[in-house]
Amino acid sequence: MSERPLSVNNDSAAAAVSPASVSPNAKPQLRLLLAAPRGFCAGVDRAIQIVELALAKYGAPVYVRHEIVHNRYVVDTLKAKGAIFVEELDEIPATAQPVIFSAHGVAKAVPAAAKARNLFVLDATCPLVFKVHFEAERHHREGREIVLIGHSGHPEVDGTMGQLPAGAVRLVETVGDARVFEPRNPEQLAYVTQTTLSLDDTAAIVAVLKERFPSIIGPQKEDICYATTNRQNAVKAIAPEIDCLLVVGAPNSSNSLRLVEVGSRAGCNCSRLIQRADDIVWDDLMGAKAVGITAGASAPEVLVDEVIAKLAERFDVQVEVVSTAEERIAFNIPRELRPPAA
């Protein structure tokens, strides 16, 4: 294979299953390649912290506009603690309790509406999404038309397009879109991207735009976030060695869906998205010798442990962690939720 993992080791997820606890004579052997990095990114971790800290400080209920992150387990866990999820602000009664915006970001009209109602807002928008918003606003101030590479209907895309007046941002989803896109002025053009896209697909779209419009301006630093990049590269490292890839994530999670696509393109013909261990299709694993596991950036590690444990019920599992990068990024939480200075 062209790309080798940097290291192979054991971690807490691997330790969740003890090889000695499973009889090798009773079950077929199965090698589990656990991609790392996987699961929560810094933006997701920050967003969940904001909800939990708001509940601890202000008590229930805390209102959250849209799913705080795209994962049903996370949302249900926060609901049980007292979070109330809504799609629009008009579903929230008059209240002094916190109203939290999700990690995906919102259009400018949303905080404006919240201010008009004197709602107490805590913004959990990922700082890397804010970066894209700032880029789009800067290009607009400098007179450029903006191309947004992304997926129609995704809340992050809606939020980015909503930073500027209607028509200022043009959405391009595919290479085909890029080939037929006609700007108002080819010499005054810039592009930004959704943070959770496929690296390869985005590169292909950008290549077409640059070929057609050589003066187009891109971001100084790639808009696709570090976590999306790292998780896709980890999948590429294990895909040629496995018979099936299980991606733990939600069907409305863009970065999780991209991991499934990356696995298929990188050499694993059986790449499946599962939300929980009970979603495993056992026929997919018939005769499998090696299975890969990863998780989207909004999927908690407890769900990965659950999948490993379920596999251990049927197989004599040998877990290997394949690490291609280390992540040490953390984002600050809002000032209102920080502990008082000593």
C-alpha cells in the first residue's frame, strides 16, 4: 500500500476487550484496526462542554438551537440532563435561561432575532467555522463574489451563506457545478469551503475553479478542518488492509459520511455507516479477517467501545490502534462559563 501508519499500539478502546476473556476455539479470529485519530474533535468537545457547563451553572432547562452536534446519543444524553432542543428561536418561550447555538454556526439573522427578544445567548459555533465566516465577510468587503464549496441544506452551509446578503455567496457542490459556474466578474472571485468535506472531492472542485478562473483567491489556510483531514487520512491508512470498515456516526453527519466514501475509494469495498453496535450487518463480516473501525468527529468513544464489545461476542478479536496523527488542540469556552479567576 502507498501509505503506511505511523504507529500501531493499544489504547483504552483496545483495553476494553481482553483477548483472554474470549475462547479462541469457539469463535473465528478477527483483527480489528482502530483508526486514530477518530471521534470527538475540539469543536465538538467544546460545544458539548458549553451545554453541560450551562446546565451546571444555570440549571435546567437550557435551550439549544438545532442539534448541538450531529449525534443522536449525544443529543439524547443532554436531553436527559435538561437540555431542550429546538429548530428555531420562536419555539423558545420568554425566558432568562441560556439559549445555545450549535457547533455548526448560524446566519446573522439568528443572533439578531435573539437580541431583539433579549435572550441570553451562548454561542457554541466551532472557531474553525467562525474562521470561514470571517473569510467570507472579508472577501465581501473587498468587493469579491464568493464561491462556497459545500453541501446544500447542511446547517454549516446555511450559516456561512447567511453571513452576507442574498446573492453574495454562490454554492458549488460538485465538479460539474464548478464547470458551469458563471461569476459576475471572473477577476473578482474568492472561494471558501465547508469544514467537513472530502479532501479529494474538494481538491478536484478547486482545481476546476482555478483552471477556469486563475485569479480566484482561496483561504490562506485550508478551510477543511484539521479533524476532518486527520480522520480521513487515518481511514486511508487502514482501508487497503481491511475487509470491512465500520464508521460510527450519524446519517446527518457530513464528516461521518465522508469517512465512508473515503474508505470505499481507498480500497475497502465494504464501508458502512453505523450509529450504534446494533446496526452492524453481520453478513458484511462473513469471512472477514480484518475489520476497520473509526468514528466521525461528533461520535463519542463510548459508542466505539460498544462496537468492539459487540464484535467480541462473535469473534476472537485482536485490537490494533493505527495512529497517523496526534491531536492536542483545544478551544476556549465562553467567558460566562469559565471558573472565576483565583
